[in-house]
Amino acid sequence: MYPKMDQRKMQKMMKQMGVSTKDIPAEKVIIFTKDKKLIFDKPQVTETTMMGQKTYQLAGNFREEQKEVEISINDDDIELVVAQTGIDKEKAKNLLIKNKGDIAATIMELQK
């Protein structure tokens, strides 16, 4: 599609336009999204600087991992579920974790 261009000429033209690139010797890049992680092992990362702004280009194989959501369940929440439903503390804690800390959903589930 593109005509073959001499690499040195290309570099010279980019330098004249104020564009510089350099390779970043990255070992691993991790991108966190809302619900997963994209993990690139031994990626090729290129930093491009143009008009004072840096952009990064990432290439390579990746793997996906689901993000683990860390839920903090406090004792007051457990006690409230126990008081409202009469179940033991361990079961209340496990159900709160399952329902991602949602006290109302936990109590409603137990009252069904």
C-alpha cells in the first residue's frame, strides 16, 4: 500500500517535524479496566513525542484476567444481618461477601 521508503529518510523527516520516537525496554505492561486486566509479557513499547506530547504504542501478545473485587465487610454489617435474620455470623459474612456487601440484598435473600 505504501511506497517503500528509506528508513533513514523517514527518521530525518520526522526529526525535522519535531517528532521523536524511542523504544521502551518494558518487561510487562498491565492495563486495568473496570472488570478485567490485560497483561502483556515482554511487549514492544514505543514512546513518540510530538509537540511536547508523549504517546505510547503497545504491541505484543496478552492474556486476560478477571479482576478480583476486594470487599470489606465490617462487623456492624454482619451484626445487622444476624439481628434481622437470626442466622449465625459466619453465614451472614459469607452471604454479604457473595452479595458484594449489599446488606438489603442479603437480608431479602434470607427472608425468601
